[in-house]
Amino acid sequence: MNIKEFSLQVGVCPHTIRFYEKNGVLSSVQRLANGHRHFTDKDVRWMEFVLRLKHTGMPLDKIRHYAALREQGKETVAQRQALLEEHAQDLSENIEQLRTHLQKLNDKIDLYKQDLVD
């Protein structure tokens, strides 16, 4: 598929795809004889995973590091696992902190509701 089809499939604009390619996250994109990018279903799955990492707060440097490890093959599986475990731990801590913040906001909202009733 071309970059337009790929961007529709993964839900990001072509500019973002070029950005990730330029920054080493999409380093194995094939090129056709005319120089146009050609994306596969494997690229779609990879980009969906990259976006999941991004949406869960992983910094670009870590995503880039993960992508570089991935390019090196199976010998880096343990390193990739460790990187994801660290990110999962950070994410769990962030979720817990957000739950605490939400509870505090809800407590304040309840106070305001009480003031309106009184």
C-alpha cells in the first residue's frame, strides 16, 4: 500500500509517518522502483504498536531505542522485554496517580454539590 493508504489504515497523517521514518522508528519501509514508499501489513502492525507506545507516554527516544533493538533481531528480545517491563511499571504508576487525582477532583465536585444543596 502507498503512504496515503497506510496513513488511513493506521490513523495518522503522511507527515507523521515520514517523521517516524526520518527518526528511525520506521526504518525498514520498502521503496518501489519509482522511489515511492510501499507498506505492508507487517508495517501496519508495527506502526500500531509504535502508536500504542506513544499514546501510553513512552518518549520518542525510548521508542527509537526499542525500534533499533527490534531491527537487530532475536538476540535483543531480553532487552526489548526489559524496556517494555519498565514502561509498563511507569504506566501503572501513572494510572495510580491519575486515579488519585480523579478521586480528589470528585471529592471537590461533591463539596460543590453540597454547597448548592445547602
